[in-house]
Amino acid sequence: MCSMTEGDQNERDRGDRDRVRAQLEIAGRILSIDDQEAWPRMLTEALVDSDDRSAGPFSMVAVVEARSHPRILHATGEVRSDESVKGHASEVLDSIGDDPIMPSADGCLLGARIDAEHALVVTPAPGFEKETPDRLREALLVFSPAILAVDRGNRLVETSRSLENHRLLERRIAEKLSRVANIRDLGQAVTDLAVQLFDIEFTGIYFRDPESHNLRLVGARGLDAEEIREAERTAWERHPGRVIRQGEPIMVDDTREDSSHRSVTSPHRRVEIRSRCYLPVNSGGEIVGTLGLASSRPGAFGDSHVEDMEFLADLAGLTWSRLLEQRRRETRDQILIAAGDAAEHLLGARHWKDVLPGILDMMRRSFKAEAAWFIEAGGEAVGTDGSSSFPAEFVRAVVECEQGGIAGDGSRPAPGFDAIDHRLAHPWVAAMVSTRPDGEDSILLVADASDARVHDNHSIAAIRAFAEPLAAKMARDGLEQRLTHSDRMELLGQMASGVAHDINNLLTPILGNASALAVDETVSERRRKLGDIQLAAERGRDFVEQILLLTRRRIATDERTNLAEVVQEAITLLSPSTPENISLETSIEDSNFGVIGDRTAVLRLVQNLVTNARHAIHEGPGKVLIRLRRGESDDLVVLEVIDDGSGMPEDVRSRLFDPFFTTRRSRSERGLGLTIVHRIVSELGGEMQVRSQEGRGSNFLVTLPCISIEPAGSGDEPATSGEDSTMGTGRILVVDDDEMVRSTTEALVASLGYEVDTASGGEEAIARSESVSYDLILTDLSMPGMNGLELIENLRKKGFQSAAAVFTGYGEDAIATAAESGVDEVIRKPISRQELGTTIRRLIDRIPS
């Protein structure tokens, strides 16, 4: 055996240095080129060179990327078996030993780990089997730093690019869904985005319908109507339901291999689905639906789909919640508006039965129901579908329910029925109208045409919004039927305060809540609807005001009222409801004309005269002239309202100011307008003349004592910037025995920035005031046990020095002793948020705590 001489060793060492130097040069080029695609080729070619023995003893070198599906990135030399090379690369990367070099089981291949995803696999050249491991380690030491640097640099670039693409993707999704206006558009937008951004074959998004509690498929690409119905019918049993119950995504690579059999394609489908992906749709921490993706190809979905689609799913969930809340608000607004209209119709009707069919139709339309009924105690019913009858036991069950009503889903017989009645075979809700003094109870009932929703206590409360004004009207009509014509006016004065209080209590939450909601509302259509609600409540308040004007209210007060301003205000209020072919014109001789008297009463005087003139013109065309001129002396002013209508015969003029007398056939006319005018003029110390001729029109002349009052100029308008006069701070106690009025007042006061406590009666209020210091106490006047005046008087005796005010729906006669009891101000019901805020600020600022 020959030993190596010193010259041979030097030659070998020089060869090793040259080889390493050449490899370092190639490693430098790999680093300078910095190309993820180039380094595998450069590496393999550097290690295999049949002409240059210094390149290394390898007959084949391959770089393998061994992720979930291994692939050969580049190979130099003869690769005898791709699968053997890829398989050994996977074994190398899966090994946990310290030595990065690993031979194959048959010894034909040698592998080394470059990084977590790349392996180097070589075939030793003949005669170099012993040297191959050392040469492979040597190559790793030389090339690994450069390869890792290139890989990390490319990963940083890819990460940056991926983040930017993700931001653009999220922005595109957000912009698309922010423009969605309804649920149908939401489904279409989600499927469009899935197709455009991810090239997905079949998509669908299921949501839990809060009314029916079923899964609803609101977007489906690639499905026809029959396939959509079948998908919805079976959704809870399949993967969409599982995702909602478990809260985790589900991916099925191949439906034919799904052991749960939940992925089998329905026979109704035209195309067999081979792979599926389902993602939970979240909103506010709650899973509200499932986003489903499907393909006719197996293995079509991976982790990238989950990552990219999660944002779409969650934003779709938030959009769904926004649309549901929007729909709830719209439904609530429709019911509130309909209830306000119903209250107005009842207030304007001569008898509640005259408007009952219209009110039932309002209920049916606002609830989007099949039918609505009014059912008497004996079961006789009047409904939108005609007359009918129900068991008396059903009516009694509704009346005796503590919640004031009952809701059913139609799945079992309603109370009083032996079997399911076809009228109540779907969800229904009923509420009590009233318990009359004569024991005749009645209810309102609404029934749906399908099982699309579930009724609950909110539905009962919504029906009661119709039931309560109907009950008040029925009670009033029942009383009027027991009156004779001769004593009607006398008893009207006795009942006015009580009726005013009850009706104003009903109007308080309507006007208060509507005005509060309108403050922050930005959607013009909803602002208009809220304005309609306020208008309906204000009209009801106007009717109560007319009754009080006619019976109990003092008109000759010390208030100084500018007549010119009142005339302009009346024109502003009446113009929107005046037909276009009737013009309202004014002629004001002096804008300083004024009177001493209640401004509201004077405004009612002008409004009633103009309204009467407007009606006298009938269909028009015509003109109403409101003229203010000086009287026969400087201390008199004459208000004239002139129309060119039909005029009046003598027999009509003789009865013109009689209560309840009217020549108009409209059921909304009560015949009180000119009676109220006559009383106001008399109390103001004035006189009234009527000049009329049939076919020539009429002229109403009102002569009143006159004073000079300068009108408020534009400079008196509040500043557009600075402190909001309606907001404030402090602690306020609200006292009212009516829970609905109390909660409404509490919410209004709280929305104005104040801390609010409540009490349901006088004793509770006194107990609270002994432990808490309040800046203001707001109490109802009429309460059982201790009324509002007695409460304030007791508190003053106990040393309470802050402001105190009472709410009332009565006239001034009922609160004549308010000041003597220590009340600082009397506030009329109903009141808007703006008026309440201004009043509270005035009280707290005027009376230091």
C-alpha cells in the first residue's frame, strides 16, 4: 500500500483550497443575484462538474422543496427516480437528529437539510463514496449562508407584498359592502367578491334569520331556485349548521371521502361537488352565519382561502347586523307612525267605530300581517277580512294575562280553542284594549300568513301602541253616549282635565321618544318619518289644547303677544296643508300690533278662523286674506279673515258659534273651532262680527284691545355656535306613577346630559331625597296617594331648596295653588326634548343648588 508523499498532500491541500475558493465565488454570485428561482440551478451546477474534479464527487445533485407536496426545484446530473429523490428529501426534513447529513435506506442517495423547507439530495460519483459526506458538509458550510440570506430577503419582500395586497383586498371588500342597502344586495355582493377576488366556482352565505330562526341563504352563485330551497331546508343538518354550532371552519378536500356523509351532493344538484370550505360569519362576538365555498374539483381549497375569506365573512356579518338593525328600526318606525296616525284618526272621529276598519288596516299593513281583528268580550269580531267570531275564553285569556297580551307561534291551539284554528295556524299576537267599567273587555289580534317570524313581548308592546289610544277613545265615547245634549257643555268642563291628562300621557312617550331619536338621526328618510311621528303627536296635543281652551284654560293672562308674529306663524303652520289652488295672503298695517293674553290661545284664534275660511272655499280656486289694521281708536286693533268662498245663509250664521255645530260632512270635524274662537275673543275683551253673503264669501272681523310690541328681530336668534342651551349637568329626580311616561322622561333627561333617578310615587321620592342631593325634582301632578303639589310642599317643609317643577296635562285651574306649594314652574305634557332641555336649564340656572 502506497503512502501519500508530502508533495501529494500539498497538491491535495492546494486543490481543496481552490475548490472552496471557487465555491465561495459561486456563493457570492448567488448572494449578489438575490434570485429565489436562480440559486437552485447555480448550486447544483457548482457541485456537479464532470470536467473539473475540484467541483466535487457528485454524479447527481438535486434541490428539493418539501412542503405538503414535495417538488424538485432543479437537478444537475441523471435523476434515476424523481419519487425516490423527493421521498428522501421529505425524510431528511422530517428527521430530528443533530447530523444534517442522512443517507437513504438503500445507500444510493445522501441528503442534507438546507433550511426548514429545502433539502439537498446527491448521488455519490463512483469512487467517491467515502468522501461524499464530508464534501456535502463542506458545500453546506459554503452555500447555506448565501441561500438563507436570499430566502429570507425574498420572504421579506413577499411578506411586504402580501400585506399590501391584503390591505388592498380588505379595502375593496369594505368599500363594496359599505354600499350594500339591503339583504338581497348583501348576498349578491359577497358572491361577486368571492368570484372576482378568488375565482371560486360555487359560493353561498347563510344567515340565521332572527325572526324565523332558520338558516337563510341570501347569496348563492351557481345554484338555481330549487337548489337554493333544498340547501336552506337541509342547512342545519349539514356543514353550515355545524360551523355555527362549533364556531370553527370546516374544509372537505374530497366529498367522496367524507366519512360524515354531510358533504354528499344532493340529487337536486346539476353538478357533483367534490370539495367544500365553510367559514363562520361573526358579528359582535356572535356567530350569525356561515360562508360556504364549493368546487367540482377535489382539493380546490387551502389555508390561503381561509385567511383571505375570513375578513370577507366577518365584514359580511357586521353588514348583516347593520341591515337587520336598519330593518328593525324601519319596522318600528312604520308601527309608530301608523300608531300615531291611528291616534289622530281616533281623536278626530265622532265615534271610535267609524274609524275602526281603517285602524285595523293600518295595523295589518304596519305589521305586514295577513289579517287584524278587533274582538269584543263575547267573541264577536270585526276584521280586515270581514266579520268573524272567536271563543270568549280566548278574549278572557288575553285580558287576564299579566303582560297585557299573548303571542303564539301557531304550532298548537290558542287559548280557548280545542284545535288549531286556520286563522291562527301561523304566528299571531293579541293585546288587551281595555277593561271597561261595565265589564265589557275587548282585544286586538294580528295574525301572520306564514311562519317567517316569531312574535314576543316587543310585538305585544307594538299592538298596545294601537290599543291604548283606542281604549281612551272608547272610554270617552262611552261617556259621551251617557250625556244629554243639554248638559254636554257643563260636563265637558268637568271631564276635560282628566281626558287631557290621559291623552297627554299617551302622547308624551310618542313625542318625547320621536324628538330624542331625531337629534342624532342622519338618514333623511328616517328623519322624515320621525318628523311624521312628532307631527301626529303634536296634532293630538293641539286637540287637547282646544278642549282646554273651550272649557277650563285661562286666556286673559299677563302675557304680551305680538299679533303680527302670530299671524305669520299661523300662515307658516297652515301653508303645507293648504291646497295649491287656495292662496293665503296677509296685509299687516303695523308690525307692532299686540294684545295682552295667552299667545297659544291667540294663535289658535287665528288658525281656527283661517281654517274655517279655507274650508268655505271648498274645491277652490280661491283666496284667504288675513288683515291687521288699526281700529276706530289707537287702542284697538282689527283682525280680519276674508275669503271668497260660498258664503253662509242666515240660518247657518245664527248657529255659527254653537258647540259641535258644523256644516261639513267630514268625520274629522268636531264643530268646536268657531266656538273656541268666540270664547277667546270674549275673554280677551274683544268683539266679533261676521259679514257673509251666499256666493260672495265671508268676512270675520275681530276687534281687540291693542298694545304696541316690537317683533323679535333676526338678531335675537340663538347663535349657531357655542354652548347648547338644551344640555346640562346635575342630578334630577323624576317622579311619575305611569311607568311608560316615567321611563320616557328618564330617557329624555338622561339624553340631555343629566344624572337621573326615578320614583313611582311621593313616598319613594321623599325617601330618595333624604339620601341624595338633587338639583331638580320633576314630578307628575296627578298621582295616587300623594299628588305632585303635596310632594313638593312636603319636601319644602323638610328643607329642600333646589328647583322643583310639576308635569301636567290639565288646565291652569287644576294647578292654581302650585306656587303656594313651592312649585317653581308648571310644565305641560307632552313636551319635546328641545323644550324639556331648555326648561331644565332655566330652572337649574335660576335656582342655585
